[in-house]
Amino acid sequence: MTNVGPEDLNYHYYSAERYDKDIVNTIPGYEALHQEIANITKKIDPNPKILELGVGTGNTTLVIAENTKNAHFTLIDFSEQMLNGAKEKLNGHSCEFILKDYSEMELPKNYDAAICVIGFHHQETDKDKKQMILRIYNSLKRGGLFILGDLMTYDNKELAALNEAEHYSFLVKNAENKEFLKEWAYHHKFLNKLASKESHIRWMHEIGFSTEVKLEEFNTVLILAKKI
């Protein structure tokens, strides 16, 4: 179950251009995360079917499209504003767009890869997150990849506190004004529901994925999981 709606995230008034600017300034490691995703997807066989949950304005999709051959995308988002931005950005690529909350729909099956970047933490509880990982597992072919780039905390309380402080420091450093800082600090403090990196990995292993951590920068973590 998702803990927010598009209006809680102010998606109803964001232009795609503003969102694309803000996301780089609010998510530590955003560009490095996408470089890692590019490196991963370059190795995917031609003609893949790719499922993306929470497509936003299509930033991640575009990176994948530029690094795979003849990919077909199924792209889901609950914000019409964001989805319209993605449609414009991805014009010319093979895409199916679905306006829904992915946590409230039956996921399509038989995909070569599933992607979720900076949105999974809005699953309300740990139980919701683990259930979502299971549903993603069931949407993949055997050997399929789940690429999860998200905000996570850590089981170690000192490390968790350090990375939380570093995250807020990043927001302060990149804030263009106090309104920007107020909006994004509120978002991180009250709307984000972070589970630990270790919990995500444990759930993935219990469900049947192998895992590899590809990037960590403050609260930003990229996990590459493979359906065994």
C-alpha cells in the first residue's frame, strides 16, 4: 500500500522540467545511480520486455532505452502529470503507459527486467515492501532482473544516523531557497518510509532473488537482484 498520493508529493503542479531539476538536487547520487543502471542494462539481451514501477517523467526509462536494443517498456505511475512528461520525453520509444498505483494493481507477467527508482520507499510498511518484492518476483521470467534504486536506512543505528545527517546536509547545500528546502525536508522527514538496506536484501533472498549492491551514497542505495 502506497502511503501518499500525487497531491502529497506536489506532482499536480510540477512541470517535467522542474521535477527533473529538483530530483538531482534532492537525491544524493542520482546521476551516479543512473550511470550504474546504464552499465547494468547494456548487458541485457536484445528485445527485452521491461516493467517500470513509478516511471516519473521517464528519466530512468530514457537511460535504459539508450543502453538496450529494441526494448519494450510497460510504464506505470499514479500521477497523470508525471506520466504526461514521460510520454513527451519517450516519444519514439516502444512504451505502454498505465495510469495507476502499482501497489493496487495486478502486475503483468513474463518480463526480462523490472525497475523501481526512488519511489519504493513510499510503500507504507515493511510488510507492504516485502509483499511488493514478491509481486515483482512473480512478474519476472526466470533469470529476470529487478533493479531497485531507492532511499534506505541501515540496521546499524550509528550508520543510519550518519547517513540521515548527510542526506539533510545534501538538501541544505542544494536548496535554491527556503521554500525548496522546506518542501523537500518535510517530504524526507514525514513522507518517506525508509526500511534498511539489510531488510531489503533479506526479503529478496527469502523470496528467491540473488542480490548485489551496486551503489551506496548516504540514504541512496542501488540493489541489483536476479530471479534464481
